[in-house]
Amino acid sequence: MKACAGRIGFAKSGEDTCAALLERSGYRVIARNYRKPFGEIDIVALDHDVVCFIEVKARRSVRFGLPQEAVTAFKQRRIVKTALCFLKEHNMLERKARFDVVTLLQGAAGDEPQTKIIKAAFTAE
């Protein structure tokens, strides 16, 4: 991951790293940072015929918990609501959809970050 100063730079670099990981894993990224007044989806991608709404969580350490633990029920509800808007706007309401989380844990300086794709990390229910 590129060295970036500050929290926003770290988050952006983490998203770039995770988008590249998804593409290497066979996903096709179709949108990034899809925003509505009530929420944002970091990455929208296709995994074969499934539309995947992907939340990226990057952390420098586990001091405040694992990255995926930051995807709270409140955050999940916002992602689901935003995903529904995306599906409507892109005439994809009939498509299968899934909510994934990609985590990135930076670790020590100079080390490669640990990344993980968590498929179907949560549901819309």
C-alpha cells in the first residue's frame, strides 16, 4: 500500500488496494464511492452474475478491534438502503445481490498489509 499521510489518505489508499485485490480475485468493479445523502458504498462490483456491495475497512492495528467489527448494524442498514438506490438507478432490481466486506490490516511499517474478502458478510434483513 502506498504511504499516505493522514486518515483520509490511508483510507483512500486502502480502498485502492482492496479494489485491486477484488479484481485479482475475479470481481469486476463497476462503481466506487457511490453516495447518497444517507450513505455511501465504497465499491460496487460484479462477482459473476451477483451485484456485490462492498464495504472496505482499513486499520493500522487491532487496538480498537478487527476491521470488520466496525461494520455495525447501523452501518449495515445504511449500506442496504444505499444499495437499493443503486439497484433502482441501474435497473438491476432483478439481479442477485450480496453484501461483502474487505478488510485491510496494515501492521508494521514496510510489511505487506493483510487483506481478506468476507463474502456475504451481512444480509439485507
